[in-house]
Amino acid sequence: MEKNDKKRGLTLVYTGDGKGKTTAAVGLAVRATGRGKKVLMVQFIKSPERTYGEKIIFDKLGIEIVQMGVGFTWTKTPEEHRQALKEAWAFASEKLSSGAYDVVILDELNNALAIDRFPIDDVLPLSDVLEAIQNRPSHIHLVITGRAAKQEILDIADLVTEMKPIKHYYDEGIPAVLGVEF
């Protein structure tokens, strides 16, 4: 890495079917905040109608987190999801291009881009996402999480970590655990 590249913002992708994608991004947000960086996390699927541990601690730490989703695709109508995705992308892309942050986390963006139960390309175009990634202010570190990352995103990322499940307590019938999943 050349000396000038040390100030270049990186694109990090946490993807895969295993647990830990958002958790990795939360850890990075805490670390960056500890170093005086300004962090924003935008959640594309999680709804402000539910309480999540990362929201609770981010509020205490002064890390900006905005939950813009309406939940899982089967919990609301396609139009409700489409509207939420449209608003989330407009908000996220404006914040990303503003240059006001050192780290921007687009949590569950990969999940949103992978929705196939209803059309989303007109409200969350992959081409717009790729353009925003490539044309953001050069100092911003960008973290993108979620399953099923698009190959085009993987291709332009500086780091891709795939979470791979080996064993999970869900398989034994243990549901989501407070403080571990949410």
C-alpha cells in the first residue's frame, strides 16, 4: 500500500449464510468511534418498531443509527417494503455522498438487493448502488452487510468476509436469543 492509500476509504463486505455480519459491523463501528471517527449505520431491513441491542448501545455511545426497514419481506406488503427501500436508499446515498462521516455502514443492504419476492430495481437500483460506492468521498470507509452479496459489489470491495455456518443452535430448535441475535 502506498502512503497516499492509507487515507483512502475502504469498502468492506460481510456476507454469507452464517451469523455475525451485523455483529462484525457493530464491532467496527465501536472501534472507529473509539478512535474519534464519525460513524453512521443505516439498517435497510430492521424496523424502528422493534428493539435491537445495537440501537440501544449506539444511542448510549453517540453512534448514529437509523432503522429504515419494515421487517422481513413476509411481514408487510410488497408496496410497504418497496417504499421503505426507496426511502432508505435515498437517505443512505445522500449521507454517503455528503462526506460528513468517516465510516458508513449499510446494514442488510445485500439482503435488500437480493429480494426476489417483488421487484425492487426501480426503488433500489444496483447500478445506483455501485455508482454511489465508487463515487463516494475518498476518505469514507464503507461497510456493507447481508446475505447474498451481488457479484458486482464483491468485485469492487477491498475486503470480503463470508460468514459460513458450521453449526448453529437454530438447528436444535433454539430460537433467536436476546443479546445474541437482537
